Amino acid sequence: MKTELVTTLKRQATKILAELHDSKEPVLITEHGQPSAYLIDVDDYEMMQNRMEILDGIAKGEAAILEERLYTQAQAKQKMSKWLK
């Protein structure tokens, strides 16, 4: 992963963005020697957001199982009937 100082980003934003789009490699931005932010490609960010939504759904399903909030197939069909028509 590439690392850049925040001052370099300020001075060379266009160049850094062009390299980011070409390489698709995230850039770690540092301030005063400490990590401050990641700069990532828009497509990669959107893909990560989609994955997080999927993982959130899986976690909710696992929690429902642990809490025994379960339905039979017939009960699920009945509850979802308004969307399945």
C-alpha cells in the first residue's frame, strides 16, 4: 500500500488520484507521522459498502437464530406473501 503525507496530497492531488485510478491500490494519508485516512477508488469503496450490507444481513440472521426467532417455511411464505405476489 502506498503512503503519502497530507501535505503531498495537498500539493499533488491530481497526480495521486491518477495513480490511484491506475493502480487501484489504496493510499494511506498520514498527518504528523500518524495514519489519518485512506484514499480508495470509488468502485472499490462501493464494493466494500455492498459487502458490509451483506455481512450485516448475515449477522442479523445469526442473531435471530441464536434468539430462536425462527419461522417454518409456511410461516415465512405467509409473512412474505404481500411481497411475493
